[in-house]
Amino acid sequence: MHFDAAAFTWTPSEPHETQLDSYDNPLKPYKRRFRCRNCGVSVASYNSQTQRVSVWGATLDRNEERRIVGWDIAKPTAHIFYGTRMLDVNDNLSKWEGYESKSERLD
């Protein structure tokens, strides 16, 4: 899931140092990755070139029925980077080579 950095807020708010480690990708120094300090799982990344935050959907809070909390806000609007997909997705969402509406549409 990708968000404009200005629209993204960590919850709970700072300090994050007790919960998250961050590191910069040496091959892409404009990308900072965040991972859980307790278990090491990657949870998000920040791209300073695009000013976007990416969050791994598997890390989102879920309710008792195992549905994502806030689904109306978080539900997907498109498939991005579809050219590098691992499997075909047969649904009604648009498919893009890169970011939605900023790259070639593939369908």
C-alpha cells in the first residue's frame, strides 16, 4: 500500500526508536526501510524521491473476524508494478506498470 508521505502518520506517534529499526538501502539511498525491533519483520519504507510511504498490508491491524481495521480507507484501488507480479490477478482493478495514473496502464 502506498501513500503520499504528507498523508501518512505512525500510530502510536513517536518515539519510534523503541519499536522500529530503520536502514537505508545502499543501492537506493533515497529509500529508507523500517522493521520491527522485536521480531525483525519489515513493515514499511519511505522513498524520498517520490515522497511516498509504502506499508506492507500483512502488518495492518485486524479485527476478531481477521478483517483489516479501516478497510474502507485501506482497500486497494489498483494493482501497481503489475509487470513484475508473481501471479495474475483477475479482478476489476486497473493494472499499472508503475504507480497508478503515473505510469503505463497495462489493461
